[in-house]
Amino acid sequence: MAVEKVGEKYRCNVCGNEVTVTEAGGGILVCFGEDMEKIS
């Protein structure tokens, strides 16, 4: 899922790491070789 806007939150389903988007530029967030899941 591509990053669309500031404030979105994503979680890694492998390690549990969570990130909040502070600057949207498109692209896909990846952790441990897996796409991160959007949680809000």
C-alpha cells in the first residue's frame, strides 16, 4: 500500500515496529522484506 498523506500509521507484522508518516512522497514502506500494514 502506497503512502498517501502525513499522519498515516503503519505496522510491521514481523517485528511489530510502528511508524507515523511525517512527509508523504509516495512509495511503499517495507520492514523485514514485507510491506508494512496501514493501521490508521
